[in-house]
Amino acid sequence: MKDAFGLPQTLLVLGGTSEIALATARRLIARRTRTVWLAGRPSPGLDEAAAHLRALGAEVRTVAFDALDPAGHEDALGKVFAEGDVDMVLLAFGTLGDQARDERDPRAAVRVAQTNYTGAVSAGLVCARALQSQGHGSLVVLSSVAGERARRANFIYGSSKAGLDAFAQGLGDALHGTGVHVMVVRPGFVRTRMTAGLPEAPLATVPEAVAAAVELGLRRRSETVWVPGALRVVMSVLRHLPRGVFRRLPF
């Protein structure tokens, strides 16, 4: 069960090798979390992530999970919830893709969309139903400011995050009053392996800062969290720029 400050004792991470997710797990273990499930494709990286969190004192288990296999989500995630209540689910999987390549190869573009949106819809609904059945819990969804307004440089990724963001907001409304809390987290550019080599955007941040924002959002029972917070204002301006002006911006 969560403590008086809304922090989880049991955490399920979808995307168990995500640097942001692992930074969040480390922070929550330092507070109260004692059991962590890492869901992801079986790999040395997943095993290393589990060993790292065990060294911090948590009981850590892994479960095979593939965002691109919605047909297997019920079974994979059902195994976790069958072991007992889960206080928080962190939906953290996703792929950036390669915009130039993906424009030339529609199948690659579809894979980005299926991972970031279709897979998240499937896994999100499975977890939401389980959380609702137990009567409590938080579903934290890692979205992106890229979904606020798709840019020429990454509109395939941005459009998939826009769909995810809208889905998570709607799911939160559907679950209002059930005891299940949905929180959408919108980071800007985060320095991770996924963004290595890309030009750094203004207001860039790090996984640890996102983790801190997630903790604060849980304590406040927020519905939307921006990281850093200044992006709320920046994106409000960008969202309302005339299209012709937005198109000429140098990013």
C-alpha cells in the first residue's frame, strides 16, 4: 500500500531498462518502495537493471514483456498482479526512431507508432483494469513535450506521443473516482542513451530530475507534470504560434 505521502511500496515498471524509469525506481526505493517488478524483453540489460536495484535493498523480479506483442500483455502483466497488489505502474517504454529513415520506410514508422502508442494503449488498459479491481494505485505515463505540437524534425515520434498523451488523459478521466490515479509526465529533452548524439534542446534535463518530478507529483497527486516546470509556459506559447511561424523555427 502507498504511504501517507502517496509513495508506493510495490512498483511495476513497463520498460525495465529505461534510464528514466530506473532513476525513478532508485529514488522511490530510497523512500519507501520495497518490491519492484521490471517488465521488458529478456536481455542482459534487464538482468543488470534488476541486480542494480537489488543492491539498493529492494526485492526485484523480472517479467518478460514486449510492447509490440499486445496479445501477450494480459498474460505477462496478469502474472504480476496475481502475486499481490501493485501500488504504482510506471509506463516508461518507447522508441525515438530515426525520422529521416522512418519517412523513407513506412514499416519503420509504423513500428515507432506501435511501440509508443498501440503498445501503450494495450498495456495501459490491462494495468488500469487490474488497478481498478484492487481499488487503488497510480498509473504514471511517461509522455513527452514532443506530443504537444509535432515538429518537422520528429513528427513521427511526436505524433505517437500526442496519441499516448491524449489516451492517458482520457484514461485518467475514466478512472476518476475509482481510487486509481493517472499521472501524465511530460519531459523535454532528457540526456539518455536514446538521445545521445542528438543536438541538445533548450531546458534539457536528466533522468534524475524527471524522477524527482515524479515523486513530487505523486505526493501532490498531480494529473500532469512538466519537466522542467518552465516547459509548461514555453509549450503554451509554441502551441498557439501560427503554423507559418512555427514552421520556420530552427528546431
